[in-house]
Amino acid sequence: MGFVVLIAIIVLVGYVVSVRFHPLRKCSTCKGTGRLFGSLYKGSYRRCGKCEGRGQVDRMGTKVVFGGTQNTGTFKKK
């Protein structure tokens, strides 16, 4: 039982460190392109509303543990 708890703590700490160094992931709506293409005119596109055209959004742990970066990848100074 204690071994399982130790492994869980190591995995959790590893994830928090990973989120601190790599806070962003690809946007699931635009698949990281920053653009959403039209369904009728395939050549037309607009900026993605979820990531504001950046193609990246905060990972879940970034918002929960560190308060988020507003999808910029840089944390605010305290």
C-alpha cells in the first residue's frame, strides 16, 4: 500500500514539474493551426476563438496549480 502511494506522489510531482516547464498544449479546436476553415469555401478561414489564433492553450495543471498563463506560456511575476 505504501509503495503505491509513493509511486503516486512521484508521478504527481513529475506532472507538476512538467507543467511548470511546458505550460501549453495544442488547441483541440483548431488542432494547433490557429485557424478555422470554412465549410462552404474551403480556402477561407478565421482565427480560432478558443486560442485567439495562437494555436496553443494552457494545460489543465497550469490553471489549477499555477493560476494559468492566459495561453501565452509565460507566468506572471508575483
